[in-house]
Amino acid sequence: MDIQIQRKDLLPALMRAQSVLPGSTTLPILTNYWLTAEDGSLEISASDLEIFYTEKVPANIFEMGIAAVPGKKLTEIVKGAGEETITIKDGKDGRLLISVFELKKQPPEDFPEKPLSEIGAPVNGESLSSLLASTIYAASKENSLGALSGIYLHTEEGLLIAVCTDGYRLAMAKASAEGFELSPDGIIIPQKGAKELLKLAENTEKLNLTISEKLFTAKTEKKSLSIRLMEGHYPDYKRVLPEPTETMLVNRKELLGAVRRASIFSINSQPITIRPRDNILQIAFTGETEKSNEELPISFKPVEPVEIGTNPYYVSEALAALTGEIASIGFIPDGGTVRKPIVITGAGNNVTNLIMPTIL
């Protein structure tokens, strides 16, 4: 291998690949990048066995070649390089020379096999990115919960639907996906893979998506991301979708600010209280020694006085994920309180959040 490559092109690609590397592993080869120099580009590959990422960076190729080298060390070398044009070439005794540095190469045959490439169905990358960003925060952080730690994707009547839940809240988003169809059971993407997919889809007009042999693959012209799908079945989330009997409209940013201020005193997710009154929405917190109470104007009169206890962080994340000026909050009053999930939606109703209330 003997190439020259621009630092401004190489470093961002290495940073993207580094996020795929495992934090800890019993397979040392997975801490390496697999570099392939051919056809006017340097291809960088990284994998943790669950995710396989590749990206091609334009380069001047004087001699083709392959090499597996420590990923984080290569990234740090390029990050600290003083020159804008970086030379990478084979050295003696199984080493790779990067400017004035040397890295010991690893046997490339030990690197995981690259997934086979197939022609996929095109989808809008920005729509997919928005879909994931609007739901991923509601996925469980506990891997022991299996499918609930992943992102459930399925298609329905020309729509791609993403669902996440941790058992206490649920986020669902929809986007147009004409021409792309999943099996009736849908797929479950692990959370780390979904975060990488979100980054790949951002600011990308078109992605090609394929599913084969339990792998989900998204490709652009120069990047490819393959994710091993999770096994199992996702719970039937439609069974828990309530039909609110009362709905109030409120300025989304004003409510988000009020909820965040009320949560200042909340320790270990202590609940805040939301009280709809005649044309006023009260957001309050009462602790052992601290209190807060704020009122927002709304055009709403509840059928009966009601208090809604809820986790302020869940509400904040739900409101932050919405777009538009107005948020809709639906609920079913039950003797002055709320026992079924509250429903928070935004402009266009493309994103729906369910949050289990706290009985005060």
C-alpha cells in the first residue's frame, strides 16, 4: 500500500468509523480498522460483529493494498497530524507508515467478513433520520429487556413506522416510504445500530435499504452500514394506544421550559403535577423542602378539575422531539386524576408520545 490522502477527508471518516468500534471485546481484531486502497479511494471498515461500517475516501493510489491497524491509534495520529496531505504506505517488518508514525499491522484475514452488497429500495435519508430521532430516546437502556432495548420498524399503507418503549413511555413516528416494504412482523434494530443509522441518514437525500439474512443495510454512494437485527417479537403496542376524551393545546416551547424549570428540584425522577384549569395550565412540583408553581395560558376548559402526575424528564424529551409551535396533550380523566397514558403529539400528528402517569 502506498497512498496520499487529504486529512480533511480522512479524519471525519475515521471518527465515524471509530464510533462503531466496541468499548471492550475479547476479540482484539475488532479494535482495528480494515483499510483497502484501490480504485482511487481508501476504504475504511470497522465492526463490532453486530455492526459493520465502511466508507470510501478519495485518495491518490500509487500502490494498492490492504491493512488492519489499531483504529483509535490511527484516528489520534491523523487528528494530531500537522500536514494536510497524509502519506500512508507499507513499511518493514509488517508495519504501516503514517507520516512519521508506524503502526503494527494485524492479520487482515482475522477481520470479520464484509456483508454482501445488494440492490435496495430508496428512502429519503432525512425522513428516516427524523423518524429515529423522534423515537430512540424512549427505548429501554436495559439490555436485559430484550426487544424493548431496540427500535421497532414496520411498514403500513406506504408508511414507515418507528416505535420505541421502555414500558413507562412510548414514542411512535411515521414517515412516507413508498416502494419500501417490510415483512408483516417488522424488524427490531439494536439501539447502537439505530444511533449509527441516524447519523448516516442525517443530511442525506437518498439511502438504499436492504434486509437479508438478519442484516439491515443502509447505503449511500460512499458509505455502507450493516446492522445485525435483534431476534424476538416486539409487543403489540397498538393495544395500549388510548383514545383521549379531553385534549388541550399549548405552546410547545413554553410548556417545555416550564416543565424543565419544575424539574430542577426533582430528584430520582420525582413527579411533577400538571393541572388543567379554566384557560390556565399549572405546572407544579412539591418536594419535602422545595416547591415550584408556574401557570401558562391555554384555550381549554376541563370537564372536571384534574391533576396529572408525570415524570418531568419523560415529558421534556417528548416535547423536545416534536416540531411546530403547538403541542397537543390528550388524557382521560378518572375521578380527578389520570390513570391511563397521556398522549402528546405535535404538528401533523406524525409523532405520538405516550407517558404513563404517576398516581399522586
